[in-house]
Amino acid sequence: MKIMNMTDVLEIVAKTDPGMVRAHNEDSVEIDAACGLVVLADGMGGYNAGEVASGLAVSVLVSEITGSLKHTSPLTRDEETGDELGVSLINRGIHNANASIYDAARKNEQYAGMGTTIVTALFYDNRVVVGHVGDSRLYRLRGGMLKPITRDHSLLQEQIDCGMITAENARYSRNRNLVTRGVGIDAEVVPEIHLYDVEVGDIYLLCSDGLNDMVEDDDIYSVLYAMQGNLALAAEQLIQTANDNGGRDNVSVILVKVKQDFAQPRSRLARLLDWFKK
């Protein structure tokens, strides 16, 4: 099966900024346009440990996934799990990133307790695999509506889910940054992974909490909707708005716009097998 190059299918912009308060930027972002892969991580830990953790997570995930997809289609079935390779690669990559960070923290005292959030998306065959751990988010703008696709792994989200606090009051909570899952914190991690259909014109926003803690969802929507024709300007405006509102944390954004259909061409046999699965 021929592997599709996604460079002409997706428009991708990634930007990161230390914000107005923090001395160092512990966020990491990376894209591989040809593979349709985007990754964002928000590190946690003293000194530069958070920067090390987020950098390791992004590096491991990108190198493993791009390496595997150079010669194999993401539609291929994983012999071990039975899942599509695209889904398995996201899952396996996050687990391997977790192991790398956890081992580095055990071997280097200055990195003890470091960890990171992660949110990643892999686009193929008119779909996107989304994987995340922690409170970095992915939003989708479609048909004039902005919708969060991920659900935060945080104490605050758990309090909202069980009715202890309203979503409106949550914006003023002191528990905003207490995550309940992180990459590299423990020996094992449980990533949340989902597969979604994609439509031409969709815009996907991946961001660290330095954006959504500083900017209301309605204001994020206003920027994206008004500037969807210029993703670079939209990314700059989102970061500037977060900084204008205080910029208390590092802020990173990745924007992905779907420019055209990217259904994977299938052989006659593959189409026949798909028909029998229905």
C-alpha cells in the first residue's frame, strides 16, 4: 500500500513562548508534516527537569512514529494488538516515552520526580488518532463551533465531573494545575487514545494549559474563527492574548488545518474486505 505524503493535505503551524513570568520554557512542540504528526508536551519538575521531560517525550514519540511510517502505512494492522498501526504507534510511543523519562529520573538525582503532559495527533485516511495524558488539550473548530476533543486528566476535572464544582467556578479554583496523570511520573502510564473522522476545513488546536488557563474558550474561538485563513497569525494572536492576560505560564500552540480529502487509496481486495466488515 502506497504511503501518502501529508505535506499538501495539512497546513500546520507550531509556536511556543515562555510567557510573562517563567524564566524557562518547559513546553516542547514538534511536527512532521509528511507523516501528519504533531506533538505538544508541557514539562513538570524543578530546575530544568520539566524541559528535559517534555523534550524526551516529544523526541521519543516523533522518532518512533516517523521511523515506523517511512515504510509502513498507518492502516496496516498491528500483529500484536490487532489495532491499526496508527493507533498502536501512538499508544506504544507514549508508553516508551514514559519509560525513557522514568528511567532518566531514576538515574539522575537532579531529574527526580520530573514528568510531562502530552497531547499528540496523527492524521491519516480522513481520520485523526488523538492521544493525551494530563491537561494539555486538543480542540476542533468545525462549522463555526469550537469543541474540546480531549478531557483533562486533572483533579479539577474530576471535581467538575462529580458535581463538586461548576465549570464556571472552576476557572477560579486553586487546583487548576493538579494533574492526575503524567508521563514519566510512575513506571506505568495510561494514555487516553481515540480515533475521530476528519472533514475538509477542520482546524485542530493543540495547546498547553498556559493558553486555556489565560484565555477563555469563547476568546480562543473568536481568534481562530476570525483568523482561520492565516494560521501563523492566529497562533501568534493566541499567544499574545495569553500574555496580555498575564502570561503566568509557558504557552504553546499547534494549529492544523485540513485543506483537502486524504482518504488512503485502497486495493480492490482491501475495498472488498472493508465491504464485508460493514
